[in-house]
Amino acid sequence: MKTLDDLLDEDVQGRYVLVRSDLNVPLDDDRTITDDGRIKASIPTITALAEAGALVVIMAHLGRPKNGPEDKYSLAPVAERLGDLRAAPVRLAELGKELPNMAAGDVVLLENIRFDPRETSKDDAERGAFADELVALVGDDAAFVSDGFGVVHREQASVYDVAQRLDSYAGGLVLSEVEVLRTLTGSPERPYNVVLGGSKVSDKLAVIEALLPSVDQLLVGGGMCFTFLAAQGHGVGSSLLEADQVDNCRRLLDSGKIVLPVDVVVADAFSADANTRTVPVEGIEDGWSGLDIGPDSVSVFGSLLRATKTVFWNGPMGVFEMAPFAEGTRGVAQAIVDATAAGAFSVVGGGDSAAAVRALGLPEDGFSHISTGGGASLEFLEGETLPGVAVLEEQ
């Protein structure tokens, strides 16, 4: 597929370039951005195009608006932060209106692309009509740069249909993500260990089944570990449990490659102020919920990870947003940092894992690669075709 470097080798001075970025960042109740990692990751591509004299028009989404424009999903805070990071203004343009006058090097951010329901329509004609309108904003001679890896697994107008209509290129983020993930699915150096966390086994079942044949060990933490523990015959108290997945977990455990926690931090309420204690996995009492892996589990996981040569991590080990339940995630992440320092190739699979790295103050450069797209990373590892990548490869 053609890359951003290929586009920059051309003369883009004064040429419109439509960029699909992933700027879907978390906001608090005051609409303050709580983690700007995705915005920072988008800067290099945007800056390279602006410095080359392009007229840069960014498409992005925020959240899942259902009924057209909603103030709480406006990209206004993102435009402001993007301007701060670039030290140059980024104007926010209303969706469905003509673009403001632009000069070479200017950057405009279109309002939330999902304010138009055709963006995510399953109807090809509806999506195509919206894509035609987006292309009309910049003209048929514009270029398209796909730089939002977090959305390339979606067949959406700004990701897929626009790429069919314009001369299209992979941005630096998409290119680096694909190269990294191909390393994991090719011939990774061994031992190759995967760490999976998060809430539900059902969310990760496909990737577990896809990874088990190729990994040496698969370490499971987070809320999903309790369904595995139930499959081993342990009581899990009030912990998260997907009863309909117990048989699947029992089948997966037969591989002999899955490593589970040996102790957990339990609480009598889902609160940072709850009563807590650390118990072995066979000692979870009724009325108590497991909200983190325990220190012995961190030690077991850490020993395996520090000896690894390749590691992929997706999903926190506990409710890291609450201090009493953050140490499992911190300990596992630190073990991956240690392995990386010793020469291992480490990939953080985006989403909550990437947010945890920043929230817990761990060094981002302590990992070989931090993905910007958790869902897209998992689908790639499952062997799924990513529409937003496939359409670039067709050009």
C-alpha cells in the first residue's frame, strides 16, 4: 500500500488532504480530556502534511452519538487540545457545511463525523452518499490519508468509502501498527507470552482461540479470570462471572498454556473506600468481589514475563482506576518494562492498557510499541480482514 512518505514525495503544496484520525479520547463530566494519548499520536502525520503546505482536513469521531449532533460529543475540546499541542490553531468546522477559507499549512477538524448517522450505516448506498459529500468538500484531486488505526476494523464512510474515492495512503500510525502486528503473527522470538485482562471472556474468546496455538503462555487477569477460575471449580463470590462461558473456559484450559492468578484482592463493594483483603483464589467468600490480582499472582506473572522475548498485553489486571486495585496492573506492566529493557519486543494493545500505562505513571518508552487501537489490534491477531487496511492495499 502507498504510504504517507509516498504522498510527501509528491507536491502537496496547496492540495487538500483529507485525514482520518482516531481522536476518540475520554472526557470527564466537565468535558476535560483525561487522556490525550491518541491526540498526541496523531500529531506527527498532521504536522508533516501541514509543514509540506497541504490544506489538512481531519475527520474523527468521539463516542457514540445516536440522534445526530449532541453537545457532549462535540470535538471542540479535541480541536483546542490539538491546537495546543501543535502550537498552531486548529479550527473546528461544522459538519455538512462548506469548509472555511484555508491557506497552505492550515489544519481544520471536522465536527464529530458520527453526527451524521450515514457514517456507520450498514447500507452501502447511504455510506457512499455521505462519502461523496465528504469528498466534495475537498475535491476529487484531494488525497486521503488513513491514520486512525483504532477505526480501520470498521467499514465506515470516513474509513472505507472515502478511500475508494480518492488517491489514498496509509498514515504513519496505521503503517507502524500493521508492521508491528505482522511481527506478532509471523515468527515472533520465543518465549512468546500474551497477557489478557479486561472484564469479559466473551469479548476475548476469539482472540484467545486464535492465539493459543502460537503462544507459549497466555496469562489471564482482570474480571475475565473469574470465569476461568469457576471452570476450575473455584467459588468466585460476587466476582464478575459469565456462566455461559464456563464450558468454553474449561475447553481452553485443556491447552495447558493458560496461566491464572493464584491470589486476588477482594472487596465488599465496588468502591475505592471498600473493605479489602487479599485471598488465595480458592478462598473467595460469598459477598466479596475480586477486583485485582494479588501480589503472589504478580510475582508468578512477572517471573514468566521477565523471561520472555515477545509479549503482547491487552487489558488491565484489575480496576486500576481505583488505587486499592491498581497494583496488579502496575506490577505486570513493570515486568513488561523490565523485559523490554532486557531486549524483549513488547506491544501494548491499546485501549485500557494504554490508558493504564499513562495513568499509573509508567514510561511509555519502556514498551516497544503502544497501540492506538485495541479492538483493531485484537481483530488483526484473530486473523480478521480489516476493511480500512484492505482498501488501502487495493490501491
